[in-house]
Amino acid sequence: MPRKKEDMIVDAAVERALANLGGVLSPGALESLRRSGRLALKLDPRAQEIIRMLKDRPSVQRSGILGTSDEEEDDDGALGGGRER
């Protein structure tokens, strides 16, 4: 089952926030911070608003083709699935 786009956005934000801590903290401490970060982003109303905006933003799948839904993203860039610019 493909992961939700919201989860991928949250995971990417958490990984960016923790990127410089890998050499300082133990793997267990990093995983604890990952869980806390994910939970905080999923519960904060402002963070959810930003995640919705990012999720709804069209993604470029191929040069000149924009994807507009999760279904089209799972399509692996098949022609005809997106709008041309």
C-alpha cells in the first residue's frame, strides 16, 4: 500500500529537522525524537494547514506534466495523467 502524501511530508520535515543530530545522539534517542516530531506535526493545527497546502500543490512528474492527485502520483508518470503546462 502506498504511503499517504501527508505522511511523506511529515517524515521529510522531521528528517530535515534531525539531520545534524545523527552524529550526536544515539539511534534510540533519534527514533524517540522522530516519533515526537511526527506526533507534534500531526496534532498541531498550524502544521496541519501547511501540510494540506503542500499536499494539494501539484507535483511535476515529467517535464511539462503536472500531477494533481495521489492517484496520478502512483501512476509512475504515465502519459495523459496530468495537465500540460
